[in-house]
Amino acid sequence: MSRDWLLFLDDLIASAQKIGRLTQGLNAEQLAANEAAFDAVLFNLQVIGEAVKAFPPEALEGLSTEHRSAPARLRDLIAHHYFSLDPDIIWDVAVHHVPSLLVEALNLRSAADGIQGQS
């Protein structure tokens, strides 16, 4: 059973929004010290990476070049090299890269909704 890529897009959006809530009001050191929040950010970064992997090529065109592959690479790093994660890099991704990816994902969702509405 295959899952519609728009559901993966919705997962990406929800996870990016969660990361925003999890990091709000924190700094890098506070996030690293809060095990539950740090683990939750890692989980949601994995969800984002899995979601991007499920996008069809035409959907990936709606993302910047960086966001077409970086989330999937980070997901693989978290899953397979969890022991070498740098909390400062996770912080940077969470507060700088995820928000810009969220904007792109919301634009992609709006465009997809517009196309679906024309059917």
C-alpha cells in the first residue's frame, strides 16, 4: 500500500512546527541539556527526512536545492551515527534550516491544494 506524498508533506509540516515549539525560548545549551526536548527534536528531524525521501521528483522541484537532500542525509546520520551527533549542529538545523524548510513546505502545500482544487 503506497501512501500519498501529500500525507508525507503534511508530516513534514507538522514536525517542523513541533520543532519550532520545542526550541522556542531555549538556547543551544538549554536544548542539549533537556533530554526530552532534544530527543523530540531528533525524532521530528527524522520524520522530516523520511518525508522528503517519499516526495516524487516533481514535488522535490518545489524545494530549494539544499532542502531536496539535506533532510534525508540528516535523517540517516541520526539513525545510523547517533553516537556522533553534535548538539550545536542539531540546534543550528532546528532554528535556522527547519524554519526555511517549513516556509517552502507550506508553499508547496498551497500549490498542491490549488492544483487539486482545479481537478
